[in-house]
Amino acid sequence: MGTMGKAFYNVGFWIRETGQALDRLGCRLQGKNHFREQLSRHRTLMNVYDKAPYVNKEAFVAPSASITGDVHVGRGSSIWYGCVLRGDANSISVGAGTSIQDNSLVHVAKSNLSGKVLPTVIGDNVTIGHSAVLHGCTVEDEAYIGASATVLDGAHVEKNAMVASGALVRQNTRIPSGEVWGGNPARFLRKVTEEERAFFSSLAADYSNLAQVHAAENTKDLDETDFKKLLYKKNASDAEYDSVLNDLTLPENVPKAA
Amino acid sequence: MATSLARISRRGIAYALSSNLIRRSFAAEAVVLKTTEVPKPISEVTPSPDRVKWDYRGQRQIIPLGQWLPKVAVDAYVAPNVVLAGQVTVWDGSSVWNGAVLRGDLNKITLGFCSNVQERCVVHAAWSSPTGLPAETLIDRYVTVGAYSLLRSCTIEPECIIGQHSILMEGSLVETRSILEAGSVLPPGRRIPSGELWGGNPARFIRTLTNEETLEIPKLAVAINHLSGDYFSEYLPYSTVYLEVEKFKKSLGIAV
């Protein structure tokens, strides 16, 4: 049986080599328009000369995020898919338990109109919504930056404050504690209610837990993902198909076959 | 003469036999030696202790979470930049363009027939919706979602256009054949009636759509479907990156 296995192994190699040769032939036929795939050069953590990011072991950083330069990410924080944290001109520090949701951009200012160069400081348990843009600002603990909000240079969002979705917080605006600001340009809307305050802290904890699930899934290597694919194929069931299947029962008054 | 011949032949045979035997025994020893001694790689590769700085695999496109596996139809175009996580279903003829993130980890996301989610959108589903209805994000057929939008637990009925950089918050409903202008923000629970054009932050009524405009909506979706067909045909069914990986590993001396 050993020789049979060896024979199959060799035949497998012949077929693979043939396939690769055909691939090269096809590339040549495509001429100058052909595309050869390269390894992904995306660097999740990248240093700019001597400024290297420091990410806590317990934090979740999505592989498609880009963290470059002088960035410090605290314990239990999560940086979701597609985020860009560019700490090249100055430093960014993200506290513990903070979540920076998908496609956000945290950038620092090297020069701005007022001449002040500001690092971006994000406190603990902050939730920064999807597609937010934070540029050279300070966000204190337990704040909530709504989805697609833009917070510009020198802005200071205090503890438990909330920036509504789609808001544009202009330069050097100070958002006092416990207030909701929104609109373009951002102005005071209302005060944060008690339940919203509790909601923020529970939200941060929820996202932290969710991040661990994503972290576990993203760090799987080829064997584990293949195994999982196999399991899915075996247990594949479509909810709609199954529900229709369950409906195929004989009505009550039809006599069953004897 | 015969005896000497016999002697020579005997000696020759003996010699051949013995040398063969010796050679075979050496060969056996050599084989034993080879199997016991594993060839050492030229350079020792140690994984980084705390965090992987660079993974040649990049970001996986489809991320199953728990028992949920994102499902992509066979003729749907999903760009390689896209991240589909959790309960996401991309139906036939639809397309998800570069950089979009469809995160169905808390609730279901469905992208209907011939719809498209354009570049850098974020589609997320919250755990619960303020309206009390199921908080899944449902994008029905022939919907065009413009670039850089944010859709959160909303329902978009058939044949709509959502403008670029729009934000649809939890529980919002965009009824069939309506258009949302670029940059519009729908607060939670907002409903856009059928056949109207809304826009602004927060979204306000602008005007009703004429019949011709309503007929253009599915045409736009179909046009983007054709465009996505071109992109789809550019990609081989399976990536050939593994060849580069093998070359790479060989140059580093890691066993392939």
C-alpha cells in the first residue's frame, strides 16, 4: 500500500506541475495585460523609522487595520476592520477597553493653523463609532463618538460626553461633560440621560467581548480554517429550506397510508 | 583454463555479491540515517512573542463567527479588500466594492439581488432596534448604496438609491423607489416614503420623483452589475499567491 500511496503522491505532483505550466502559458498568452498575484504587503503594525506602535497583548487589532508610528493601544481595546491609526507626526494613545469601530481614521496633527501640535489622546472605555475621523483631538474616558463623526484639531471631548452621528466638531471646541453635541458645525443638543450613560459603559464592555471572538477567529491558521470549512459543509443547512421542509406535513383529515 | 575461468567467475560472483551486499547495507544505513536526522532549516524562524506585525496572508475576506458563515452567491462580486464577518448573505448579481466592511456579528445582513454596496461602506447590524422590529439589515433588490455610507440595522426596500457618505441609523426604513441624496443622515427610526427624494442632515423631504427618474433606479443597479461582471472576470477562481509563498519560504529555507 505504501507504493500505491507514493504513486498517487507522484501523480499529484505531475498534475500540479502541469497546472502551473498551464498557468504560465496562460500568463504568456495574456501578454502585457496579465496580472500576477503578489503576497499581501499590508502591514498591520508598521513603524516609521524609530516610532513603533505598542499594542497590548489583550487588545484586538483587525488584520486589515493599519497602525503606524507612535501609537499606544491599551489593554482590552479593539481596533476594528479597516481602521487607520496614523501616529507618524505625533503620538496617539488609546486607553483600555476602548473600541475604535470599522473604517475609522485617527490621525495626528503636525501643523495646524493655530500652530499648536497636538497628540491624540483617547481615554478608557471610549466607543468611537464607524467611519469616524479623529484628528489631533482629546477624548476622555467613557465618551461616545457617533458613527461618521468628524472631530477636528484641538477638540476636547470630556468624560461621558457624546458626539452625535455625522457631527462635525470644529477646531478647539470643548464638549463639556455629560452633553450631547451634534450637527455641522457641532452645537449643543441636549444632556446625556442616565440610561445613555449606563449604555455607553455596557457598550464598551460588549465590544470588548465581541472583539475577543473576532480575535480568536482572525488568528486561526490554514489548518484550522480548512477544518472549519469542512465542518460547515457537513452541517450546512439553509434556514428557509428547512422551514419549508417542516411545513410538508399531511393535513389532519387525510388518512395516512395503511 | 576451465577451472581458472570458474575460479574467476566464482570470485567475480562472490565479489559482485559481497560488494552488492555491502552496497545495499550501506544504502540501508544511509536511509536509516536520513530518516532519523531531520534536515535543519538554514535560518531559524521564531514567531514574534507578542504580536504578529505582518502576516503574508493579509486579511481574510470571509470570517465565520461561531456557527455563522457568510454566504456569497456564485456570481456576486466581492472585492478582495472586503471583510464579511458573521451572518452575511450576498445574493446573486450583487457586488460589494473595495474596502467595505459587512459585519453581521450581532445580527443578520442581507444584500439582495443585483444590489451593490460601493466602496468603503460599513454595514453593521445592532443587537436591537429602537423600533422593536428585528434589527437585521436588509438591503433588498436593485438597491445602490453609494460610497462611504454607513448602514446600521436599517431596511432598504427594493429599487432605491442611497447617496454617497450617507448615514442610516438603527431602525430606519427607506421605502421602495426612493432616492437619498449624498451626505444625508437618517436618524434612528426614520421612514422615507415611497417615490420621494430626501436629503440633508437630518434628512428632510425635498421633492417627489418623476416617473422617468423612478425607472432609472433599477437601470443604475443593473449598470453597476455589468461593471462588477468585468471586475469579477479579472479574478481567477483561486488565488495563485501560494506560488509566491512557496518561493518565499524556499528563499528563507523554511520547509515547504
